[in-house]
Amino acid sequence: MTGSPIGVAVAQFAPSADESANLETIADLVARAHGRGAGVVLFPEYSSYFVDPFDASLAEHAQDLDGPFVTALTALAAEFDVHIVAGLVERAGTSERVRNTVVAVDAGGVTARYRKLHLYDAFGQRESDWVEPGALEAPETFERDGIRFALMTCYDLRFPEVSRVLADTGAHVILVAAEWVRGPLKEDHWRTLLQARAIENTLYVAGADHPPPLGVGHSLVIDPQGVPIVSIGTSTDVAVAFVDGAIVDRVRRVNPALALRRYTVVARD
């Protein structure tokens, strides 16, 4: 049984190497999102720390899941009674590489976490030189007022089996934290893939990106029929959409594609 519609905010900003400034911006955008009715606020990938190009400072600024960044998010979640989802540079098992992690927190701390599965070794980039891939494990989700949320990171959006596994958790909404690098047709790829993942899984998909000059911006929320509900252009801002589990149920009655499928997703070794 799903509850009342919930406000979901996509918060767009450009994280930097200044960790204090990142948290100040996050605090401002959480307050702004709360004032517009959001109960869940989604931030981009690498919200805790970001440099371009990557260098050894990435590992130097990696944190644990109980470190100062997550602690600060937890305090903000408690202050504004929201769930906050944001990208974190997490300390890994080796000193050379880090984990690209997305955490969801409420007033009690971490409620779910997701480590990026497919690293961005494409379009001339080599994320795997600096980041270790997440393990193939059961996805973690969190719930708020009867709505179930699942997490995903950036390049994973290009692999439809990832969102299908998340849909199988019973999720009504997939939250995608991204640093969608600018380039020819990349804005089209971003919007098209978000819409495709929503349509094929008959659920909401929200994506929060870095704005230009490094990201494409255009953070947005897509409904279960693939229609954009709200969007941000290229500024630092939040946009709030109200997601409704009853709409997911209604779309799935009309288009029972998930129930009719004849394939399941099987992990590769």
C-alpha cells in the first residue's frame, strides 16, 4: 500500500575540491527544497569532493560511510525532516583507488548505499584508473511514506539491466546521481536514457547532474510513462516533483510489461 504523493527534489550544483563549500551549497539547496515541499532531495555524483581531471587527491579526500560528509548530511536530514541522497568519494580497500558511492540518509543515518557498478571508461575517460567498481550484490532501497526508492549512479544509466534489477526490488522511483560529462549529443543521451529507463520499468526516474561547463545540467524527474515533470536548465537550483505510487500502479495495470517479460537479469562473473 502506497501513501500520499511525496515531493522529490533534484538538486543541481557543481561540487569542487572545497569540501566545506560543497556542504554549504548542499545545506542551502536542502533548505530550498524543503521550502518547496520536498521529502527526498537528490544531489549529484561526487557531491563530497570533485576535481577535473582526477588525481591522487581523490584518495586523500575519500571518507568512510560514518565520516564527516555523511555526518553532516544526517544532521541536515534531521533538521529538515528529509531523506538526502548524494554522491560520496568513499575510502576503498586499497589506498590507490576509491569507491564511487551514493548514500541515502535520514535523521538516523545511512538508510541505503549504492556503489557504482559500471565505471566511465568511455568517451576518452578512464574512471577505473582511480575508482574500483562496486560489487554485484542485492540492491539496497529505502522507503518514505510507502514509496520505495532505489539508487543508481551516472554511467550505470546506459545499462538497462541495472534499472531492471532495481525495479525488481519493488521500487517506485530510481534516483540517479550523475556527473554526465558534456560532449556532442550528450544532453540528448542523458534525457533519452532517463526516459527509456522510466518507460521500460514503468516507474519514476530522477536524475541530478553537475551543471556546465563539466556536466550537461538539465537535472529532471520523469514519470512512469516517460514524461518529464520538472527540469532545471544549467543553473544551481532545485526542482521538485510529486511522485505518487498510485500512478505507478495505474500505469502498470495499463502496461503490464514487467509482468509479461520472459527474461530475467543474470549477473556476469
